[in-house]
Amino acid sequence: MPTIYHHISALRHALTLYYGRQSIALVPTMGNLHDGHLELVRIAKQHADIVVVSIFVNPTQFGIGEDFDSYPRTLEDDVAKLATVGADYVFAPSIDEMYPVLPPPTSVRAGEITSQLCGQSRPGHFDGVGIVVSKLFNIVQPDVAVFGQKDYQQLAIIQQLVRDLSYPIKIIGAPIVRAEDGLALSSRNQYLSDSERKIAPVLHQELQRLAEQLKNSEYREQGFESLLTATKARITEAGFTVDYLDIKTAQLDSLEANEATGNCNINSENLVILVAAWLGRARLLDNQLVTVKLPL
Ligand code: AMP
């Protein structure tokens, strides 16, 4: 079983054993763990000797009227799951422990990238992510930190944060873990009713269809807009309310995703399609990388 700490000082004390001797990986989560999270831990174990998983439903990344109160909190089950994948430590602080003053007077803002896509519909969300991740980096001082590519924009922002604030931490982007029918695993999937759950895989199917269309180079004549409009219409027809659907440039090789939200260059080889859409109470996120062959 992993050892659980609720206090910063106790965790730091435990970790002093390892600094300079063994490498540490951090996997930040909000708990209610599923196979996607467990895969991040497996990847973390391949990159470091000791794995610390944080479980903290971070109030500063939720907006007014969002699901902070109803977000599922399942610490006991989470710790049992983490034991099956060999996590060493769980850090599960209280809100007071993380934020002596709430909202914190200090902010960590990663710039323009935070106001696009998810940042547009969730103003302040990525500032909350910025401060909590910075705090976790300072508390744990890991060599490596693992984040899911499912939250592609978040990964891009963290890459930028690490670069701009000179954190000596290697960021690893882990591939999206999906259910058999293609739906990206998410703690918020449990907000779906049975009938909504049957519709939900449409999101991934439509991203794949759009990816194929992009590969076929049809877009070069039409531009992205008509393809995006048609895809949006099909997703809406299935019962979703689309928040955004967009295509950005991506950097596949290094997984340095910081260009993900840069302006799309129609000649780019590596693209990422990003979507956020409501289905009932659940706001679902997904994305699809696509490599487009350019004509010589
Ligand atoms: P969360 O608990 O939702 O804040 O997610 C914690 C970490 O798990 C983030 O880095 C997410 O990107 C990652 N994650 C969540 N769902 C998945 C998934 N289906 N596949 C891969 N990573 C995921």
C-alpha cells in the first residue's frame, strides 16, 4: 500500500530520503481514479524510482457554478487502486493545507495560451491549474512529472510553465486511455445517463473521421472551416452541445505540446483536433493527433 500524507511538511520529510539518491516522479490528479490515471502511474514508474501521486480537487481551477462540490471524492478506493500499480506515496492535502489564503493572492498565469479553447469557456481555469501545479512541483520537487494528453491544452501550458519558470522537471505526456467503444476515460463520464453514455463515443468517432478527411488533403482546397462546420453539425445532431472544435498545429516527436494552441499553419504536418462538448451534465474533452503528408 502507498503511504498517505495529508501535510506538506510530512511528505517533504519522507522525500528527503531520496533527493540526490533516487529519482522521483509526480502524477498530479484530482482523484476518483480510473485506468487513465493508473496508466500515468505505470508510465511514471518506468521513468523514476519513486512515484508520488497527488490527489487534490483543486478549488482554484473550478469556476462559479461548476462541479467543484459534486466532483466525486473517493480517496479510499483510489489508494487501493494505486496499490495495484505500485505507487509509493499519495499526497492528499486539505484545501487549508494547500491554500492558507483562498483565493491565493499570488497567481501563476501562462499567458495567451490560457485564454483560448477551454480557457475561453472556463475563464481563470488554467490560472488555477498553474498555481496548483507550481505548488505541487515545489512541494514534491520531482525529477519527472506525468500528465495525460487527454488534457492537451493543459499539457501544453505545463510545458510552457516548466520552460518559463525553469523547473528542472521532465514533463511526460501520456497517451489517452479509452473505453472499448472509444470514449476517453474521465471522472466526469459518470455524470452521463445510460442513454447519454451510448451516445458519448460519437465524439471520438467524429474526431477520427475528421482526421481521415485531413489526411486525404481535402481540406487544402476547402480550408478547415467547412470540414469543422460539418463535423460540428454531426456532433450536435448526435445530442451534444459543442463548446469548441478546432484544429491546431502539434509537435508529435518531442511531445512538447506548447504549439498546440498556436495559430494553425495550413502546411503543418502534425495537427491536433481538439473538442469540448456538453452531453447532459458532462462536459467531455477529447483530441486526436493527425499527421498530414504534405505535397513535395
Ligand atoms: P484529473 O484527475 O482529471 O485532473 O486528471 C489527472 C491526470 O490524468 C491529468 O494529467 C489528465 O490528463 C490525466 N488523464 C485523465 N484522463 C485520462 C485518460 N483517459 N487518458 C490519459 N490520461 C488521462
